Amino acid sequence: MLTAPMPGTVVRYTVSESQRVAAGETVVVLEAMKMENTLPAPVAGVVTRLPQQAGARVGRGDVLAVISTE
């Protein structure tokens, strides 16, 4: 699971549901404090859920992506 490390706004996802990702691969871009931050996949696996949409305001700890490990 990838969670927001700080409050911000989801700018865009760089992956889609059902896509295979490698650990460290960028999953989402989050804007916080007027800076764009790329957030990497914490583990390798398959993206099973992207619960937020571009433009959504998120708080620290909100789920940004669910990645199923194999």
C-alpha cells in the first residue's frame, strides 16, 4: 500500500490499475507545498486499486495506491 507522506493534491498517476510495477517505480505525483513530489512503489507487484483521482486533496496517511505482491 502506498500512502500520502504529507497533505497535498494528487496531480496524476503514472500507472493504471492491473499494471505491473517494480519497487521504486513512480506511481503518483503529489503536489505539496507548491512542489511536485514523485512517490515510488514501495514493493514490486500489480496495482490493484487507485482510490484517488487527479485533483483530489489528500491528507497524510491517505491511501494513494494498493499494490498486490506476488
